[in-house]
Amino acid sequence: MIRGTAQNPDVFFQAREACQPYYEACPAVVQDVFDRFAQRTGRAYHLFDYTGHPAAERVIVAMGSGAETVREAARWLAQHGEKVGVISPNILRPFPSAEFRAALRHVKGATV
């Protein structure tokens, strides 16, 4: 831990850029750990959990205690022909943008 340092913008930027490869690799590392955990316990986790119609056109991105209620509503609506779904992120920082875009490939509209 370092406290009380002063850096000019150019040095700060270089330090932030040096960290970038680790941030970019983090989602894949987390998913690998999730996969190994699933092999040992049988409980699977993913960067994003999806519930709803397989080709949802409308999606809600939700997490926390309210997400379970939204997922239940999406299940019911999907069973009744609505093309809706819910995406619940399990990792926020660094945010896995590429995986998030892939999860939204069929979506015409989303709300968070």
C-alpha cells in the first residue's frame, strides 16, 4: 500500500495503462474459477445469469434482492409468449463488456 504520493498526469496515465492487461484478463479468470467451482460442487455460476425467453427482444438488467422478483415475472411472461428476459451480472468491476454485448445479441430494448 502506498499513501501520500503525488503523480503528474503523464505518470498516472502510464500507471493506469500498465494495469489494463490485468483488468482485461479478469473476467476470463473469474469465469475459470466459477467453472472449477462448479466441477467440485455442482453449483454453476457465470459472469451473467440469464432468465427468460431464449430470443428475448426486451431485457431488464437487474441485480440484488429485486432481481429474483423480476426473474420470476420474466419466467411467467416467457411461458405466455412474451419475448422478455433478465440478465443479472455477477461481476461488475472490471465490467465484462464483450460478454455483456454477447448476452444482448437478440435484444431490441433494455432497461437497467
